[in-house]
Amino acid sequence: MTPLVETVRPYINHYGYWAIFFGVFLESLGLPLPGETLIIVAGLVAAKGVLNLPGVIIVAIMATFIANDISYFIGYKAGRNFVVKHGKYVFINESRLESLESFVKRHGTKGVIAARFIIGLRQLNGFIAGTAKMPWLQFVICNMIGAILWVGWWTGLSYYFGKKFDSIFVKYYFLFGIICLIMIIIMALRFSKNADQDPSAKGPAL
């Protein structure tokens, strides 16, 4: 079992759904917390019967959906200057914000949904959509779809392996992480290439 999983598991075992909610909620607001690992471990714990899988899914979806809605309104109402000024606390600077805004504007609704699966974009998704002035209803729909897909994928996958092939999952967890990392790097390189070709993307890509 990886050290990160071992760190997260006791909180889920002790605090249950509250640990899932606040961990995913705070990560979705931009804080550097292991939200993805939380829901993966929650799926494994649910496979052992400690938690209820539908409960885990609903709690995680609501946590990330609410947090991203809050960050959207912060970005939309307070504006990009506010986000840039206070963004240092969640690793946002102006050049990075410009680059990410360009990504959202270029890909629209698909970008909001896809951002769920990209580290860095997921945490800033709401802020970016807000500062880019994406229509609220459009964002809400995409936000919910993205939340359902993201939470459903990771909890469903971990629950399945935890139920059927727990020992195999644990043994090959590191390999699974490497595959995910490679996918993220490939997506980041494609994003960087697209940003270089887009004259509106002034800042460096992720």
C-alpha cells in the first residue's frame, strides 16, 4: 500500500463520510489536498463494507459540485484581479490563469468536464470558468456532469477491484499510478501545444 493511501485511510475509517466531504470539498476549492486519493480509498473501504458505496458517491459528488460552484461565483463576481491577488494561496498566478482561461474558452463545456480529470485544472476549474464569464447554467450542468463522471469513475473502479481483486489492486497500485501520471503528462503536453498555437494564450501552460 502506498504511503499516501496509508495516510488517508485512517481519516476515512475514523471520520467516515465527513472526511470524504471536507477532503474533496477543500481540494475542489484549490487547496493542495489528495481529493482523488480520498475517493479511491473510500471506494476500497466501501468494498470492505465499512462505508456504503452510494453514500460515498453522493457525498463526494456534492462536495466537489458545491465547492466548484462557490469558486465559480468568486471568480465571476470578484473578478480575475481578486483571483490573481489572492491566488497565491492556491498556487494561481496571472500567467497561469490566462493560460487556463484560454483552455476553458477554447474548449467550452467540454473543457469544464475534461478539467475534472486533469490535476491542476480540476482544483481551479470553477475560478477559471467564473473569470472567463461562462454562463452560470452552462457551468452548473457541466460541473454536475463532470462531478458524476469523476467520482463515479474512481469510486466505481476502486470498489470493483477492492471487491474482486483487492490483493491485485494493492500489488499493482504503483503501476496504476504511473499509468495515470503518463496520461496526465500527455494531456498536459497537448494542452501546451494548443496554447502555443493560440495567440490569446499569453501565459505558460501547465
